Amino acid sequence: MSAASAPPTRFLCASPDAARRDWLQHALADAGAVEAAPCDAAGFVARIGESAPAIVFVDFSNAGASTLAHAARDAFPGVPIVALGTLATPAPALAALRAGVRDFIDIGGPGDDVLAITQRLIDERPLARGEPPSRHGKLTVLLGARVGVGVSTLAANLAVSLQRRGTRAGRAMALLDLGLPAADSALLLDMRCELHFVDAVRNLRRFDDTFVNTAFARHASGLALTTLPADLAEMRAISFASAVSTLNRLRAYFDHQIVDLCGFSNTEFVGETLQAADEAWLVCDANVASAVSAMALLDALRPADENAPPAKIGLVVNKFDAALNFGADQLAQRLDLPLVGVLPERAQALGRAVNQGRLLADCAERDPYVRALAPLVARLARLHGELPDEAAHEPKARGGRLSARAAINVAHLLPNFLRRS
């Protein structure tokens, strides 16, 4: 790429003060573009992963500045962090020093100093150790209305199919099985996972291309895998902020992460992960019990702050059987979620594949389940910039709609609290 066609240098600034952001943009007008970043740790780290800035600036007049700096440093140790503040009062400079920032900019100083510091940090910034600079991966979260709805099976088949699709383009995918029961995906993929998720979080500072390529378990397709530890008590040793930072850090090494969170009981962590996700799907059976569980989960995940944006969640109806007279479209309407996909009931075929140590997506490409999975794979592939293909336009599983009479019967079956005014 020529210098003329190179993208402009991008900077992020986490400051609640618009005037300070404008001052910084004016000072760096000749160096690049300054973008505003969220002032909460999860949002800040996610924004760094999405925009890949050359430098991040943190305003230390903000009470939570140290938390932001620590989160950014843990998730992206190669990105320089520069503090904004004033030397007229020593407290901000001292806090910045303790947070491990690379430099301190006095907002009362001349703009030429800002430009000089910024240019020096850009020139000194080392090349990431084997880290692909253009890889800023996507994150898809799978939730389950309740345990047993088939999220692990969907996650394994989806992740391997996505990996096989992206291999020719040099894309790398990962499956993070954080659902319960623990490590179901390792059984489905016939793998042994040595590096579990808590180990990954603890080794966040060691992440480089070599570590990621050697420490993560690999499926024959090339898919990387990590799961929860066998002793779930180990999860108490890590913070949810560091866990989310790990997911965002892995964006630099994988084009896509599929995160299975079915059965994960801490809604705070689930909520933070949803906010960091590019896609989120709730998997639900086409029956009343799952619909009730789904509504309870959605209520639990609703932000306590009414002004906070709700997570964008789509619905995947699994184990669909038209003979049960429970329509996928009607279920989506009751849950007030967009219908993303419908997967047919294929318990016997899926069970036979597992008993052979294989995935249905690997051994039966024309199976109705695999055919219904194809539009979901294509949907995620389009997040990487792929053009739509024929698979993306395959029809949904038959029977997605009900007759008017059947729809009325379903409405009577659902509890009153499921009905939305």
C-alpha cells in the first residue's frame, strides 16, 4: 500500500470533557484523527479492539481514569497510553504514573509539545510480535434459554463451519466454551483442551502470535478452542473485567470468536460480554417452557440503567418441528426479538455423529440441520466483509409459520406475563 492510500492515523480519547477532546484534536490535526471513546472499562477496551488506534489518551481528571488505563494496558499492551491532565495539581500526574502510562500531556502546555510527544511514540512503537496488524476480529455470543437447548452443538458446528469457510482467505476462528455443563465442546470436537479460559486470562500479558498459536488447542479444521476449567471455583480468581479484556485482546489474533455462554449464571459478566459483542443470539426451543425461560433471561439481562442501550440480541429457534404447532415467527414476536435462524429437530442424526466422534457439519453436508446452519455461517462471514452467497439465501426450515388457528392456540398456552402490551 502506498503512502497516499494508507489510512489516516487514528487516536482514541477517553474523556468526559468535550472541550478537552476538541483541544486534543486541534493539537493533533496534522497527525491524525481523534475519536471519542467510552469512559467505562468494558466499552473502552472494546472500542480499542474495534478501531486499532495508534495511541489512546486518557483524561486523568476523570475519577475512573486509572481503571481505564489498567484495562487498556492489560488488553492491549502494545498500544501506548498517554495521560491528559494538568501539572498545576500533582494528583493526576501521580495517578497516571501509578497506572503505567507511557507519557503525560499537560493540557495547559503548548500544542507543539503534544504533537512532538505523539510523533515520538508513533516512531518508537515496536511492531507487534508476529501479531497481524489488520486483524480486528468479530465476537459472537450464544446464549441459551436454558441448559439443554442445543447451544453447545450449535456452537461447535457453527465454529468449525466458519473456520472451514475462512481457511482459504487465511482467516482464523476460535470457540470459547464458557457454558455449562463445562467443556461440552471438547467432547463434541473430540479434543483435549490444555489451556482453559482462566489460564488464558492469567496469561494475558504473554499473548503474542507464538503463544496463541501454540497454547490454544486446535481442531483438525484449524479452529482454536478453550473451555472453562474442570474446577469451576478457579473462575473466582479472575475479575469479569479481565475476562472481557481477554475476549477483546483475542480480536487481534482471531477473525472471529464464537463464545458459548449457555448456562453461565452471572448475568453481570454475560451483560458485559453482550455489550462487547458484534452479534448475540439467544437459542430457544419451540416450546412453552423454553419461551418462559427465555423471557426470564431477557428480564435478568435488561440494563439497570434505563438510559443504557439494550444489548442487540437475535433469536435462533432450535429443534423446530412443525408438527408441534409452535411457530418460530410467533415465538420471535412474543420475545420481541428478530428471528435470525431456524434449525430443525435432528436429535438422531446429531447423536449418531457425536457417537462417531464427528460433527454433523463434517459428515453430512446435505442434512437438513447443516443446510439450515448455512445462512447463519454466511451471516457471520459477512461481518468479515464477504459478499452474500447462495447459502445466505437458503429458505428457513419449513413450518416456520403457523396457521391462524394454531397461532391462537399457542397464545393461549403461553403464560400471561409473556404477552407484551
